[in-house]
Amino acid sequence: MDAVNTAARRAAPAYLIDGSLYVFRAWHSMPDDFVDREGRPVNAVHGYTRFLCDLIERERPLHLMVAFDAALTTSFRNTLYPPYKANRELPPPDLERQFELCRAVTEAMGVTALAHHSYEADDLIGSMLWTLRAQGLDSIIVSADKDFGQLLGERDRQWDFARNRRWGPEGVQEKLGVQPHQVADYLALTGDAVDNIPGVPGVGAKTAAALLSHFGDLESLLERVDEVPYLRLRGAAACATRLREHAESARLFARITRIALDAPVPETAAELHRERCDAERLDELCDQLRFGPLTRSRLKALDGEPHA
């Protein structure tokens, strides 16, 4: 039986959660009448905690990690390109405080929580996935963010939890028209308004997909840009001109859109095992956050490492 359990543990995928996404969603969707003992808003914490309980109850994951963004203005991308995400407003103090509380709840539940001031949550998830893949473990990325498509191997999956939709590499092709290893170059060409990355002017989604289908990657495209006017592409000559003019910008954007795989993360899958909860700390948080009896009973029921 021990051998069977060990084999099951090795085969079970790791769940890598984009924690910040679900905190933001809870912040926007939960009513403001959730307050802590001091009367301060904790609606995002309540919504996030319900989400995490839902996921663990449904999947009973053996390996689990939540990544949070702590590098909103300090990531290596801001150094490379200062306008990166400059179009976004910083979270208000009430939300910043709730992020800390969400991380505290996660850790008290015995779940690994990661954050870093130079790397974003995407990088922590990518680096963890890469580490686990080298150890023969598959991953499920819990997020709706299209950027994660670049990480998916044949046996990995991405899961939009809210819509309960899962997809692998073939889903990336269906959504964007490119293969996972081309996603970063695709975003460098098209730009990403959400992250304030302008891309190459005039290169839209269909054009970018067609160019990458023909040339394979951004660097090959830029090296062979003289071939672009001869492609069966609307405005091919003008496109070639814009690619020449913005070649260095495109290369820079590709460095920004590519998820880093060298962020500091746990070295083994064993470090992602869900541990017994910190009962004393969890009780303190439940009292502080004024969790109701249902949430408290769910948290207690989830205490302890799951069994294969």
C-alpha cells in the first residue's frame, strides 16, 4: 500500500495558483459589508478564502502552491522597461492589507505561499513548473491569464477556475493561433494593453500568428524580415517596414513578455505538500476576520495533508 501511495503522489499533478488574480476578483465581486473586528474591509479575504476552500475540497491536491504579486513596481521588467504596467493604479491601502491577510490565511492553512519583490507571480509559477517538470511532475496552472499559455507542456493544463474550463497546449493554439513556445513572441508583436506593452504598430493578432507560423520565432522573423513583403499577407510591405523600424523594441518586449524560469522557488515537490494547519494562528485569523461558522468548519475539515 505504501508503494501505491508513493506512486500516486509522484503521478499527482501540482496545482500552481495565481493568487493575486483571485484576490482581485474577490475584491471586485464581494460586498463591502465584510469587515474585521476593527471595522476595516476584508471582503477580498473572505472571497479568496472561499475560493481556496472550494479548490481544495474539489481537487484534494497533494501538491499545492499559491503565488502572490509583491513586485507591482519593483520587478526586473520595470528595470528593463519603466513604462511596464505604468497604466495601472496601485492597489489602495485597504487592498494591500487584504493581500497580506490572504497570504496569512494561506500559510495558516498549511499551503505554500510565495511572493518576491523582483519576480512576479507568473515568474514564480513558471519557475516552479519548470522545477517540477524536471522531476517528472505535471502541473495545473490555476488562472485565466493568457500569458501562462507559454508554459504548457504536453501533460500540463491551465484551469480557469471561475468558468471551470481546462486546456492544454492545443487550447493555446485555438485561442491565440500560436504554439505555447511562441506566446511570448506573439505578445511582443501584438502588444498587451493590460501591461502597457505597445508591441509593433499595425501588427495585430492574425498577422502576428501568420508571421510566427512562417518564421517560427521573433528572432528568425527579424533576421529574415526582407522576406515579409513576399508573403500572402495584407499590407506585407508596410508590415516589413514597421518590423525594421521597431526591431529592437520588439526584442525588448519579448524579454518582458517571456515568463522567467529562474525565480527562487522550492526545490522539490515535497516542499509543496499541504501540511497540518497552524490551528492557533488560524483561530486568531478567524476571530480577527470575523469568519462565520460555515467558513470555520470548512477550514477545520480541510486540516491536514490529503491522502492518495
